[in-house]
Amino acid sequence: MDRLFLIDEKHLENMRAGREGWNEKCARDISSERGLIEVIKERAHQDTKWGGPDHDDKHSYMDWVTLITDRADELSETGEPHLLAQIAALACAAINWISRGHLGGI
């Protein structure tokens, strides 16, 4: 599984001060990335539950479409916000599936 690297405050200050090739246009307030963190946590949960790439690689393109569509339908019916992270995590899994050479790769 890919690793998530968070920038600590000291490194962030060095970057802001112009050290290590800091580019102000790339600056992001890490706290604004809460949604991405939730998606990463959900993706890790899905990998643990289902078995990660070994399981994912058994899916077809239409399986991914169906999984994502089913969750989107459930979201529209229930309005449960946690389903947004599930949908995004499934989309990430599908992108990773493509990057492993399925559907021609990306």
C-alpha cells in the first residue's frame, strides 16, 4: 500500500522560508486536507477488509463502476456523509487497479 507522508511543522517552516525548493504556489494548509485523510483511512480499511490488490485485481472495469454506483445510489437515498469517503476510496482503488496494468494502465 502507498504511504502517506505528512509534513511536520519544522519542515513546513523551512519550505516557507525558501529552503529546499519551496514554491509558495504549492503551499497547502494541511488541516484543509481532512477529506483526503478520511479517504486514505477508508482505503486502508477496505484493503484490510477485502485483501488489497490481490482482491482488487480480480475485479473488472464494470465491477468498479457497479461498486461506485451502488455507493452513490446509497448516498442519494440516505444522505450519509461517510459514504463520500467510501466512494472516493473505491475510485482510488479503481485508479490503482488501472495503474497495475488493467484496462491498459495509466
